[in-house]
Amino acid sequence: MLTYIIRRLLMVPLLLFGVTVLIFAMLQFLSPIERSALYVRDIPRNDKAVEGIIKRYKLDRPMHEQYWFWLVGTVDASTGKRAGGILFGDFGYSRTGAEPVATLIRNRFPNTLDLTIWAVAPVILVGIWLGVQAAVHQNSIIDQAARIFSIVGTSFPTFVFGLLMLMFFYVKLGWFPPGRMSDASSIIVRSEEFHTYTTLLTFDALLNGRFDVFLDALRHMAMPILTLSYISWATFLRVTRSSMLETLRMEYITTARAKGLSEHDVIFKHAQPNAMIPVVTLAGFSVILLLGGVVITETVFNYPGIGQAAAIAAAQLDVITVLGFALFNGLILIVSNLVVDVLYAVVDPRVRLS
Amino acid sequence: MAETTPSGDNTLLRETVSAREIGRMERFLGPENYRIVMGLLKTPASIAGFILIGFFILIALAAPVIAPPVNAKDPYKIPRDGFKSEPQPMGSLWKTKQPPLPFWWESIMGTDQWTHILGTSQGQYDVFYGIIWGTRTAFRTGLMVTIATFLIGIIVGSISAYYGGWVDNVIMRVVDVFMTLPFILAALILATILTPRIGKSLYPAIIALITFGWMTYARIIRGDILSIKERDYIMAARVIGVKDSRILFRHIIPNAIFPTLVLASLAVGDVVLSFAALSFLGIGTEVGYADWGQVLSFARNWITSLDTYWYIIVWPGLALVMYVMGFNLVGDALRDVLDPRMRGKT
């Protein structure tokens, strides 16, 4: 297993290189002056100054030089300050966010993370359990409902689903408002007594013992959570179910039953661990789905996360910001794929022992 | 089987084959592909899917008859009834610039006055017209993206599989890199970059969806070719000295392509979902282009009064969901048919 993990780790720099090249290639569609937003805040209007900037940040140099400066940035000789350099966390300046892209991501990512944790955890805990139940009681109501639900679910565009949710639960019933939190809890969160531990609102609220803030946050997140996760519910349930069905047909399960093990032990100790292997792959895949999903979901529900910022930037053709988000998402995906592959090695004995 | 029959006398072989009636269709497609087609035609879910797809094809073909355009040269522009921003309810009268009446109108509606059957959205764009012509947009974008991604996928996948070694390794790592960005975000970026350069139209989004959509096909066809490459008849072709390119194009690809082809034809629905998502975010076509995502995006400004203006999301939303569901129903049945454990059963 160690060699497998080492081999897998060696892939990481390669993928990082590939992703940066891909994004750098897309940057080349921009004119040198548009690209200067990577290094400077305000792009001057007069031609001389513009030329100076292009010279200073080497925007007219050959590709490989530009790529290198995009990676490490340039140090201003007089002030000793570094400008640009994605390796140092400087993704350029966001026109639509009116702050550096990195700051924009830092401010908004906790909101997105908060949302995705609440969207994923119930799916993994309950969705897998339901899938096992659907397999054990084949052709039962859960089984049929899961199938119908997954076909309808995957045909439903996120934004249509989101708009319908808003129509019923916000406009008609007034149960769940869009946005992040109510004015009342916003005052509490900004007050002195409210300590920030994790920057994730729901967890901070719990740690501060403010259940009113916690419930208010959940109330605002209810619709985005459901919108973000309904497809995952459907897919997790189905994959778990079919994998579990396949495992239950294997001979070693018959052996276990013949040995006289209780049905509970057969299902949860012998069948389920093996049935989880494809589910782990799916978990990695669903990170990709979620990161794409937040763009639409956050926009529909006016939820201040990175997805909404990316959508706003895209609608106003602010390429530097959108590319910054792409880079950030690429990093998250490379890391999460790594975690999934290692996890895969842990759960699958064929990989673990080879 | 050839070894078990003595040469010169292959009655046994002939009997085994003729035991089953082989239809023209089966001979044309080959037994494996024939099984896939028959499997799809026998499942109730996929029949329902085919009916839905057929229904939308009819609407797309008959669009000029169902909702005649005001300007025949530019039918994808949704006609506007004035410029007021507030949506008008279903069945309200058409006041300015009435488009020509379709032939079926008077006999069904009993009036010669155009009404907004499904209401108007923000800016007085007619929702009904948008849905009908949006069907054409859905098929156009779906087909263009699917055909292009399919071709790219086939070319890249077969080069990768046939040459193997370092070529395969490099290509597959490139595929990995392309898959590292979330699809919708990657498409969003490229469309954002392209829009100011080639203008607002269908193309920025289409090019973006193609650029980040070919990888799955490349992977699938690669896998299929790798398994077919090892078959005896390919070895036989090599032994008698057939050229590489001829083996690839005449013997391998035709035998490997079918599952990918079927998968691709079903992706027409998925492409439309991504396309609608992009145009919902305001990327792609200009305002007022007959496209379902575009019509839906008008609703974004009327969230607080959606109980009154429900028709601006329910109707285009329904069209979109039904369209995609048609393809998904067939796709779901296809997954069962393609499942290797089902092989040999019909």
C-alpha cells in the first residue's frame, strides 16, 4: 500500500503543473493589458503608463517567461514588495469584488464550506443507510422510490429546482428565507462577545452557545442544502444499493449465512464493508459535483459563498476573478482526489495488499 | 467452435447458427449491438423516454407552424409585446406587434386575437414562443456539442489506446488535468473569456462545453479498444500483414464504437442542462434569444413575487425537465443493458 500511496503522491505535482498550464493557457486569450490585473490594482488610462506596466510585469515576454512570473510574481526592487505570484497566494485583483481575489476567496470560502458540510454529511450518513435498506429489502417501497427519485432528480436542473423551492418555501409559506442570516443574528455575530473559532457560522454559533444564531443559520441554509444535495441523495442511494445487491449475491455471504451468523452481522460486518468500495469512488466524484453545484445554488439563493462570487464575476466578464476561483477549485479537487484514492486503498483489500 | 468441427464438414456449425433465426437488423448490427437495441426497445421506461424525445423532435420540426415568427429571417428572437418590465399573466391579449396567427389558432381558441398563452416574462417576451423555439435551440446546441465532443473523444481515445505506451500515458494525464476542473465552472470561465471576443451568441457556451466535455468519451472508447485489440481477429489481421491504419479504422473502431455512440446520443439531454445553466447565469446568448435557460433567468428578478408570476418558471422549467427526462429514461435502461452482468440475456 505504501508504494501505491507514494506513486499517487508523485502524481500531485504533475496534476498541479497541468492545471496551472491549462489556466495559464486560458489567460492567453486576454490582451496583455487585461492580464495586468494579475499584478496591479488600477489599470491606468494613458498609453505610456500602460506600456510601463506591460514592461514591468513582463507581459510582452515569451510564454515560458510569462508563465514563470505568473507562478512566482515579481519583486519590486525599490519597495521589496512582491506583486503577483500564484504560488505565494496572489491571484490578482478582482474588479467585481473590489478586493484581491485571494481575499475574496478567504472571506467567502467559509460560507461555502459551511453549506457543503451540511449538504454532504446527511447524505453520507443517511443516504448510504437507505441504500443498504433498499438492497436488503429488494423491490420494496424504498427500492422503487429510490429509482423513480433518482431519474426525476437527475433530470431536474438545479436552478429550476431552486426556483421552485423559493416559490413554495419562501414566497408562499415564508418558512425559509434566502441569504445568509437575519439582521438580528448578524448583529450578534458582529458583536464583541461572539468569538470566531472556525469561521464556519453554524459551528461558531454552537461553540458560542448561541442556539438562536445556529437555528437562524440553518433556516437560511435549508433550501440551499436541499438544492445542493438532492442529486447526491439519489446517486448515493442507487450506487450503494446496486453494489450491496451484488455483494449479497457472492458466495462468501452464503458461507457466512451457512456458518449461522445473524443476518445483522452478515449485512453490516460482511457485506457492507465490501459494498462501500464503489461508494468511496462516488464520494470523490461528488466533490466535483458540489463545487460546480455551488455556483448555481448560491446564485439562486443569494448565498454569499465563492460560487455566487464566481457567477457574478462571470456575468460581468471579470476573467481574472473567475480564473482565480478555477485555480482554487482545481487545488481543492486535486487534494480531495488524493484523499479518495488513499481511502480507496484503505477500504479495498485488493489495493491494500498488493 | 472451428476446432471442434472437422474440416470439410461443418454441418454442426451450420446447425448451431441456423438454430436461431437471424434477422436483417441483427446481421447489420452484430449480435452484441443488436442485444443493446432490443433491450432498449423492450423496457417500458425507455419506451416512455423515446416517446418524450419524439414529442420534442416534433415540436422542434413544427416550430414555424406552431408559433410563426414575426421576422422569418431571425426566428430565434422572442417577439416582445411592448417593453414594460412586469410579467403579464397567462391568456392576456397581445397588444403591439402581433406575430402572424398560426393555422390552428382560430379553430381551437375561437378567436382571431393572439393572446399570450403562457403569459409574458420580464420585458414582455412571450413565454410560449420562447418554449417552442427553445426546443430547436435545445436540439441544436445538444447535437452540436455532442457530435463535436464525440468526435474528439473518439480520435483522442483511439490514438491513446492503439499506440499505448508513453503516448497513452501522456494523453490520459491530459485527460486527468481537464477533469480536475469542475465541469460547469470550467465551461463558465471559457465562455466568459470567449464572449467578448466572438460576441454574444450560442457559440461561446457551445465551444466551452465542447472543450471540457470530450474526456468521458475518450476514456470509454479507449477502454473498449483496449479490449478489442486483444481479440483473435485483430491478431489474424496483423498476421496477414494488414496496415495499422486499416486495422484501426476497419476492424477496431467499428467494433468498439457502438456503446460510446449510444451513450453520446443520450448526452444530448445533459448538454442542454449545462447549456441552460450557463444561460441562466447570464453567459452566452443575448437577451431575448429563444432558449429555455434564458427564459428562466428572467425569473431571477421576480423572486419575491413568484407566487403571482409562477408561470415564468413553471412552463419553461417543465419543458426543460421533460426534455432531459426523456433522455435519462432511455439512459437508465441503457445502463442496465450495457451492464456486463446482463450479457447473454435478452
